[in-house]
Amino acid sequence: MTSPWLWVGFNLFVLALLALDLGVLHRKQREIRIGEALALSLGYVLLALVFNAGVFYVRGQAAGYEFLTGYLIEKSLSLDNVFVFVLLFSSFAVPPQYQHRVLFWGIIGALAMRCALILLGAQLMQTFHWVVFVFGAFLIGTGIKMLVMADAKPNVANNIVVRLMRRWLRVSDDYDGPRFLTQRNGVLHVTPLLLVLAVVEFTDLVFAVDSIPAIFAVTQDPFIVYSSNVFAILGLRALYFALAGVAHRFHYLKYGLSLVLVVIGGKMIANGIYGEKFVPTEVALLITAVLIAASVVLSLLRPKAGAEPPRGWIPGTAAAPQAKSPSETEVRR
């Protein structure tokens, strides 16, 4: 059992990273350039690998491979978030200098949700063995669904969260700087930036329901599941700004991710029947790495005809130019 002090220390470390990010690196509202994003993304990856080395040293080889596999799975699945963020920021024409603010607070909410879901999942799996088969079947079903709908583009501007917020709240038609709330004629309104943040949180909740069972298929240690999730999420913002301009080129990646979910779901069911070590973690790690690498390489070797970045793209930036968000009439249309 993991010491409570390790949980406390790890979370304090995460809070320190977030404080450094918000208070020092991105203190001012500004556009994040691709070079800076690449450096920051690489930094988070190296930090995760250093932590992984510590897990190997302190917890042993089995735990080390479990963390590495979980991190690779979560990092790979987080690439799907990047595709959604590109569509979301483009659809709502979020100014580049405010995108980091949305993603930062989105990450804060994501960490809280992931922690709650992981603790709940761990408790369920420790109490009811049959949950293993439910999670495994869910992953296989999700992977097949993703495979069938790989080319479908979500209508983020008409998301259920957006519709509900526009129905029950006063939403301004344009942005008011980096504010989530604003005054219009003495009446409090939410800005489109808050709509975007709400969709980011909802999107992460949907992805968490997919990814957390996938890591529980690798290990049932809550700390390994949580820490691998956290390191992948912390690097998500930097990953978005680094890859947003080229995300449309990785058109085979969703096929690779869907196959990863099917394989991990199958591993979970097989291990539930024949024992935890029937399909070793190292095998899951190798298959995951091969599928992701093959889908990326195939995307580069066979580019999709007519693939273009989002409409209104400005070279060197991570989003469409500053403009008004879709009005309520446009969204309903």
C-alpha cells in the first residue's frame, strides 16, 4: 500500500509545477509559440521519465513497467484531445493569447476529476472482481466505436454543454479579454471563453472514462494509475500548442488508438480469467508502442488527400485569428 505521505508529497509537487507554470512561465496573457511549446512538452516528458526511473528504483521493475505503460497509453490517448481542442478553438475563434488560460483551468478541473474517478475505480475493482470484465468489455466496445467513427468530426459548437449553458445563462456574443464573466448593460453575462472551458472539462470527462479503465488494465495500483495520468495531463497543454498546427496530418492515429483500446481491453479480460500475469505488462507496453508508432509513421508516409489545417489558420500560431465567437443563432443553425 502506498504511503499517504507519498500521495501528499506528489500532489504538492504537482501544485508547485502548476504554480511555476501560471506564476512564472505564463504570467502574462500571450500567444504560445511552437518552439516554446515543443521545449515545454519535451520537458514534461523528461520529467515523467525521471519519475519513472524513481519508480523503477523504489518500487521495483514491475511497478516501473506499469507506470511506463500507463503513461504511454494516457499520453497516446491525450493526442485525441488535441484534435478536439483544435476544432473547439477554431469553431469558437478563441484568440491565441487566451488559449493557455482555458487549457490551464481545464487541466485543474481534469486533475480533480481524474483523482475522484481513479479512487472510485480502484475501490470498485478491489471490492468486485467482475468489474474487471465490465471495464475490459467497455474498452473493447469503445475501441471498436472509435475505429468505426475515426473519420467523424465532432460538432463542438453544438455540444450539449454549449446548448444547456446558452439556454440557462446569459452569454455574451463576443470575448471580453481573458475574462470568463463580464458585465453587459449592468447585467452579468458569461463570455464564450467560459463556454469553451466547460466543453474542455466535459471532453476530458469523456476521455477519462475511456483512459482510466485502460490503465487499470495495466495495474490496479491507484498511485501508479494516478501519477501516470497526472504526468500525461500536465504535458497536454504544451502538446496542444506543439502539435495543433500539424494534428491534421496524423489521420491514422485514431485507428492506432482504437486498436490499443481493443488490445488493452482484451488483456484485461484475459488476465481476469487466467490471472494477473497471463498477459505481461511488457507485452502490453510493446504492442501499444508499436501500434502508436506505426499509425504515426503511416500517417506521414501516406498523407491524406486534401488535408488542411483549420479554417482561418495563421502560420506559426496555434489557432484561428481573433474574432467573435459563434452567436447563439449560428450555433442553433
